[in-house]
Amino acid sequence: MLAELETNLVALIKNSALGKRLRWVDSLPDLEGDSLIGRFANDAPAVYVAMGSFPIKGGMVQPKYGIACIARNSRSHQAARHGDGVQIGLHEMLEAVMVLVDGQAVAYSAEDAIAFEAYSCDLISSEDLYKRGVYAGVVQIQATADVPLPAALDDLADFKTFHADFDIDPHQAPAEHNKWLDEPPDHSSSTPELSDTLPLQE
């Protein structure tokens, strides 16, 4: 249910008139700090979808998502916010997302859909973003009604990716570790010294 909602929200934006004016539409990447800001700067203008916190009661949930709009324009901060007639601006993106998603039904299974409403728009104030010429805002949306939790988990798909954390003493500074998390990883001055391979049964 949750994966379907996120996937279909991404598809809704990507296939809209707004999506045709964006460089990137996707789920929010699993990055943070400078790596995330660098991704924002490279992908802008872009829209990312991320699930937020929501209540659970009596087997029912009311999903919430944040739709982050990312703008960047080398001409000026006004152009980044307002657009310049060539590249879309942050304010235009936020308005378009609000109009597109508010009242829109989004499928959460093959048979069922739930409508969403936009209830908040938050501008992100960050000196780190501004230094890279990046401007961001988030449209917060929530389902207009409760959605039932799945009845059973018998249909969980087999996993294709395995993640493990190894507890060892660090051999490199945090700055080097952050380079390894870049996309693509930066191994110019150091490389991870520990790796493992786990064969998966097909």
C-alpha cells in the first residue's frame, strides 16, 4: 500500500504538465548533508516525494507525504524563486504541485484509490542551500480519509538487496566516509577497506 502510493504520486507528477518542465522527479534519495545538497543542485529543477509521519488507529492509517520542490537558477535568486520564462521557478513549482495533488485520487492497490489534500506549504531556509544557489519548499499532503491496513503479509516479495552494518573502529575521517556515499562514490583519496559478498538465490 505505502509503496504503491509513493510510486503513483511520483508517476502523477512525472506525467503532468509540470513534469515536462522538470529535470528530475523521484522519491527522496537516501542522502544527507553535502551529498544531498549536491544532488539537489545537480537535479534542479526537481521534485521529490517522501513519506511523512502519520497516525495508525484500529487497523486504519491516514498517509501523509511531503513533496519537495527544488529550484536553481544561476541568473539570480529572484529567477530561482520566480522563474525566468525559460526555467521554472520555485514558486511556480509549489503552486503547480498544490493544484495537481489537491483533491487528486491516487491508487494504493489494483482496485482502490484514496484522495489527497494539500494542507501546508513550507519554505526551507538554509544557508548551505543558498550557498549552492538552491531554493527549496515542501508541499505537505495527506489522505482525506483513512486507509485500511493490508489483511495479511503472505504476498511479501523476495528480497533482492541485502544491507548489513559492521561494527568496527573507523580507519578514515568522516569526510572520507561522506565521499564514499556520493553518487557516484568518490574513491579518489581513500576506499572502504571492508566488504562482503552474499550470493542470492534466484
